[in-house]
Amino acid sequence: MRNLRHTLLAAALLFAVAPVFSVAQGSKAGTPAAAPASAPLDINTATPDQLKAFPGIGDAYSKRILDGRPYTAKNQLLTRGILPAATYNKIKDQIIASHPKK
């Protein structure tokens, strides 16, 4: 009985680990194991279409962001009243504000 338990446990572990192992092997062959996180978008250089790709950002908010440039910090979208807090909270982890060149 003990041998059967060990065999079943080994088989369960093999099936649990096999998909992870095959994904890792795939990444070595040039196919990514998981989609890489996209780099944050700079609100000082983003195009209107790039901004509109964010949830809650349409034509009006995109125009307000563009008209408010340059930004020294991304939270200025809130402090200047460019975006409401709910919309800002949806995108804050996906944006940056690089310091404008003088």
C-alpha cells in the first residue's frame, strides 16, 4: 500500500510540474514563458492613441493630459485636476512622468 501511495504521489507531482517545466523549456527556445509586463508610458511624450489605450481614457481626458504638459510627477494628473481619482488609480502603475529637458 505504501508503494502505491508513493507512486500516485510521484505521478501527481509529475503532472503538476510538467506544464511549468515545458513552459520554461519553451522560453529557452525563443518563445516567452509569460508575456512581459509593458514598460510604463511617459505622459510627457505619449501620443493621444497611446493614452486612449488606457482604461477610462478617451478623447477628452487624452486632450486634457496633452494640454497640461509638461508634468514633473505623474500625480500632477490628480493635483491639477486633469483626471478624477478613480481614473488615475486605474492607470497610475502604468505611467511615469519624466522630467522635461531644459
